[in-house]
Amino acid sequence: MNKKFKSIVALVATAVMATGALAGCGSNSSSDNGKGKVYYLNFKPEAAKEWKSLAKEYTAQTKVPVTVETAASDTYEQQLKSEMSKSEAPTLFQVNGPVGYANWKDYTADLKDTVPYKQLQNPDVALKDGSKVVGVPYVMETYGLIYNKAILQKYFALSGAKAKSIEDINSFAKLKAVADDMQARKGDLGIKGAFTSAGFDSSSDWRYKTHLANIPLYYELKKDKTTKQPTTIKGTYLPQFKNIFDLYLKDSTTDPSQLSSKTGDDANSEFALGEAAFYQNGTWAWADLQKAGMKADQVGMMPIYIGAPGEKSQGLATGSENYWCVNSKASAADQKATKDFLKWVITSKAGQKSISQDMGFTTPFKSFSSVKTDNPLVQAAMNDQKSGKQQVSWNFTMMPSEQWKNDLGNAMLEYAQGTGNWDKVKSAYVDGWAKEYKTAHANA
């Protein structure tokens, strides 16, 4: 993943503690002041410092002790299991979606009557189990094809261009026609390829084995009306998956034989230097693009089209891997204290500033509707959500394991390099799902 997004799942070792909290984790029993207390096991290391400051400020205002800890690298689930077994357990924790929730369904309080749930712009983004609201997302992120406006405008002005505006590119067929033509006329455009390199270094491969793989998965689950993690998948839209991946490989800045070592930084640099018109990534990429010298008015973001039915009404891929859950096994006072803390976080000026500016997150809450952003990709995501188009959901929260993603990524790289065929990709995608689901649920 790019450095910011990967940090969502690659957690750095750090622990922070708010003023007034007990040494260690925080007890399930209420604090001495009768107001309860809060212990948050944070999932996002890049925001550890900000959460510490928020906790300190809230405690100063309310005298309610708030403890915040952040798990060590790649150990959130392990750390959560360890902490939950203690008498001083987290009152607030996170799950990444349906798969994560399955491990903690006995520890999730109903959040239906809480302010964070009531403040959701779209209640459908909440994590639910029947009528019970078990998780509320506090970070929403969006990905698609980031594009260089100047390069596309230069292309649109060419004689015989396959499109005359970005609005014309509203299907895979049109995207392919434009990309193929741009590749053929890359000398006229001053680019090395239509798309940045589809690198399969670990800093980049998540863009394909997870994010790109999510698009055909989304359409399959939608077609089958599947709302929970399936035991098996069919690979209904694997031909379309192949189409878009082939396009990335053919109309690229880089020969496929070089992809195993190409990094996320390479793709970021290629795009920032104007060597490619399209770059598959998301809202989190703006920080790196800005550091590389790009200006906000230079970029936009459009959906990833694969040739699926009805895709002209498709929007960007928007979702979350960050759901707040309140520990139902904490004392009533601590549960109330935790819910009150979350209310303050999303409605107070201090909380809103910390979340939106200091942490740099895009939230799904109505209370943030007046918050302005200087991230053009976030603005593109907000415009997309208001467009009436159907956003692609983040169904990779249902993917059965990290091993499934890794096996798929390996098969995709072998296919790209010519050392494997597409049947291996299909097997990794379909057969691998059934295998990994079975393994994950062996002791269920």
C-alpha cells in the first residue's frame, strides 16, 4: 500500500496515555468520580499523538479519565485479544468490517441510540447485525483512477481523440479506447504511458490484489444480493477483472517484466512528473503527490471501469476499514462514558479540528458538513457522493484472509510477467477463497 494507507494495517509500536488514566489499560469498573472512564485501543498509528491530545483535553474539561493505546506493528487483533482477556479491558475498540466483527460479536454494544450513529450522513455505512448497530465508521476513504487534468486536456484537443472530455469516459470500452490511443500517441503527449506502473512490490501490490480485486467482487456480491461474507465465490466478473488488468499492463510506463520490483513511490513519482495520465490510488495519496510538487488543480479522480453491467452509473469506491465498537462487557458507567466521549469527539470544535485537520481524515458525519478540505481527491469523492452515482462498496473487508490476497497477488504477478497464466489467477481468486474461508472457520 502507499505509506499512509498501509499504516492502517501495518501498526507501529507506540503507546500513549491520557492524563488521569490508570497505569495499564483501564478498568471495567467505574472510576471513583462515578462518571466512568474510557480506554481506547487505537487502530491508526499515524493518529496516536492526536488521540493523546484529544484524550487529555477531554479529561481536562470533564474530569473523565481517558486512556489511549496503539497496538504494535501488525498486531492489532492479537493485542485486542490480549487486552480483552484482562479485567482492565478496552471500552472502545475497532474492527475492520464483517470479518473482524465475527471475532468480536459478543463484545459489541448496540450503538443505535448513540450520537455517532445518528450523525451518519448515510446510516447504511454502519456495520449492522440484523437491527443491531455494532460498529460506526469514523473514517471514510475513496479510491479510483486519479488523473492528470493537463495531460487529458492535451489529449482531448488532439485530432481524432476518442473522447473530448472526462465526462465522455464513462465505461471500460471508452476508457480502453482512450488509453490505447494515448499509448499510441505518447510521443505527442510527452508521456511514457497512459497508466503508471502496476508495481508488485509490497508497497504497491495492495492496489491490485485488494483494491482492483474489489471491483469484480463488488459486482458479483451485488448481483447475488450477498450482504455477508460468503463461504465461496464464483468469479463471475473475472473476465472483466482480466480486461482492466491487461489494460494496465499494456498501456503502461513500464514493461511487465519489471513489475516485481516497482514500488508505490515509483508510481507516485511517475504520475507527479507527468509521465502518465492515470494512477490507481485513493484520497490518501494526495499527501505524497503534494510533496512531489503537484497542485490541487492538477488532479481529479474517476471510477475504475471494468466492463460490468450498468457501469455508466458507477461511482468511485468508497468505504471504511475503521469501525468504532463499544465493549458491551464494560460496566454501564464506562459504556456511557465511552459513548459520551465519542459524542464530544465528533461534535466539539476541538474534536472536529483534530479529526479533519490534524489527523486529516474524511468522516461520514453530518456534524462535519461545514468542514472544508484542501485535498482535491477528497473533494472529488464528496462530489461523487452527491452526483447520484452508485458508489462501489469496500468488499475487501469480506476477503477471507491476508493469505488469499497474497496468493492472488502472486498469481497476478506471474501472469503479468508471462510465467503464469490467467487460470492461476482464477484459481487463486475462486478456489483460494473457499480454502481460506474454510481455514479461517475451522474452529468456529
